[in-house]
Amino acid sequence: MSSPARTLPRRLGLWSAVAVLVGSTIGSGIFRSPAGIAAKLPGPLPLMSIWVVGGLFALCGALTLAEVSSAYPATGGLFVFIRKGFGPLPAFLFGWSELVLIRAASLGAVSTTFAEYFIRVMKHDPRVAPYDAYVHYIAAVAIALTATFNYVGVRWGSLVQNLTTVAKYFGLALIILLALVIGLPQSGGGHYTPAMPPGSFSLAPFGLALVSVLWAYDGWADLSFVAGEVEDPRRVLPRALITGTLAVIAIYLLANVAYLAVMTVDEIRASQLVAADVAQRLVGQPGVVFVAVTVMLSTFGTLNGSLLTAPRIFFAMADDGLFFRKVASVHPKFETPYISIFITAALGVVFVLLRTFEQLADAFVTAIVPFYALGVASIYVLRKRADYDPPFRTPGYPFVPALFVIATIYLLVNAIVDPTSRWATIGVLGTILVGIPVFYLTVGRNLQASEHE
């Protein structure tokens, strides 16, 4: 029996690609993060400013990856860019971190939120027994279900992605419209003043709040993981990355304007589900149910997007000789990286059965940010190569990529300096560095041997 082909067909058009990015990004963050952010930045202007800064951060990264991905539209995205820019060890560390930390933590956090709101729609409280235990099992089933969609074909995965993206985007847009049309007059013009009360801003809390915002914005790079399955990638990828990122920034800023139209900053700080509380004030209990269903669709779509994109990292690693070769197998019937999908889903299930939402979300953000910086910084190396010929060029180069990298360094340093996040950050970074001896004890040996032959 011949070995399976390692080629994934290109079946994602422009709007499917945009749906992958938007659907992977809009998850639980815009519904859960505002409370924690308002606790750190208790003023309307700082609260809005952090979402603007986070959006600019994401846009700088997306503009840079739009160039690099158009030059190298290969499956694996960020892994490929790091590999080409900095060599096999940093690329392996990214894959290692995705394997042991990043992807499983992301799947676990998003599926946990889905499960909580599924239980709420069933009119039970997910915080009390036995429903607090059921959260973990429902989350595990959600991971398995979305993995199945993506196992049986990218068309099924992209169909689920397209439908849930439209539903969640317009669900959030409806909440915003109601808040501005009904809530703004009721509140006498909203709660936007005083714009910056005394003590509402300082640099260290701003950095910690930015971590929460980046959790909400995360997903702008996920499209690059399926670049090898995008039709006409040199044209479509830059358009999809920029269009999708701008669409997310717009809806997030409008959502925060809408929240402040109905609630004060103090009320937002005390609300674990701001959108639901806003909807309840506007239209009563039906609004709460509507928001709960919107959050379910939102998180289910993000979960599906993650299982559409992330397995391609392990596929690319295996195809490049940095992981078990079998993981680069393509299903003979469904034409999907089925072994990679299975591994990703299995790790997510293990994590969600053992850890809480807060543990999962914090680990994810800290682990992914350094590799975003490496992927973006690869543009400086790649532009020096004679064979580098992207059809799209990053506007504002070299400053746009530099802003992204500098902001990343600030985030990591701030997280290490701050005593509330220091040891958790060091633990995550330590886990990443454990990948160095793993590399040299495994695939590193094979690479050195092949170079000497």
C-alpha cells in the first residue's frame, strides 16, 4: 500500500477565509474580558483606549503576515514563517508549545465557555454541583464534535465556520444596535464621563489589561495555518487577513461603546457577562436567552475554527521532519490531516477535563505571544533574500512590524515584573524552554546528521 499524499487541496475562497479569521477570533473574550479590564482601568477613556491599542496591535501583526503569507502560502503559517526566518529550533519550539500548552489551553478555555452557556440555556447554574462538573464533560463533547466536522472534510469545517461566523457577528451587532437605539436615550447619553477619573490609568495595570484584550483579539493569525488550502492565496490571503482583522476591530470597539451606553464602568466591572446584563436591561429575560445563544454560537464557531486551523501546524511540522512523519498523513477519502486533528482534539479534551477557564486562558496568551513576535519579525530576515517576492507589501514597513515586536516585549516584561502574574508567566516560559533539550534529543539529531551527509 502506497503512503498517503501530503497535499491538502485548496478549497477556501475569500469569504470562507475571512470567516475563518473572524470566526476564530470572536469567541468568549468580548463577552468575558470587559469586567476584568474595567477592574484594572476604571475609566471610560482608558477602557476604550485598551481596545484601540489591542486592535492596532492585531492590525500591525495582520498587515505583516499579509505580506509574508502571500510570499509563502503554505500549510502551517506561523510555523513556516518562523522556520524560514530563524531556522528549525525556534520553529520546533513553536510546535512544541502548541502541542503541550497553546492549542490545548485555547480549546479548553473556549469549550468551557460554550459548556457554561449551554447549561445556562438549559436553565441551570454552571457554578453549582453537579453542573459545575458537567461543564467539563460538555466541553469535551464539543471539542470532539467540532473535530469530527473537520475530520470529514474542510468543506464541512468551513460550512460550520461560515454559518456560526455570520450568526455571532450579527448577533453581537444586534446587541450593539439595541444598546445605541434604546439604551443610549434611556441613560441620558451614556456613561462616557468623566472620561478619565483620578487613578483610572497606570502603566502596569494597562499592560495586564492588554493581555486580556489580546485574548479577545487572538485569532487574527490563525488563517495563516490553513494558507495551503486557500484558493489563489497570493491574492486572497492579504485581503482576507486585513478585511477580517478590521471587521473584528470594528465590532469590538462598537461593542464597548454600546456597553458604556447602558452601564457605568463600575457596573461593567461587576458583570461577568456584560452583554447579557445589557440585553436584560433593554428587553428583559428574552435578551439574556438571546445573548446566551449568541455566546454558544460564538464559542462553538471559535472552537471549530481552532480545529480547522491548528492541526495544520502539526501537519507542517511532520512534513518538515520536526515531528513524527505519520502526523503528515492525509486521509485518503476526506483529504484532511486526520491524525493531526485527532492529536489536537485529544489534547484539548485532556486539558478541559483537568483545568479551569482562568488557568487555560492565562497559559494560552503568555505562551503564544513570543511566537507571534517571531513570526512577525521574520519579515526582516525574509526581505533580505533574493527569491522573496510577495505580491503584497506591508504599509509602514519597517515601523509596523517593529511596533508589534516592541509591544510584545513590553507585555512579557510587564507580566514578569508584576507580582500577581510573575510565577505563572515564568512557569509558561519555562515549559517552552524545556523544548530545547527535547529538540536536541529527538529531531535535532536527525537534522544534524542529514546536514553532515
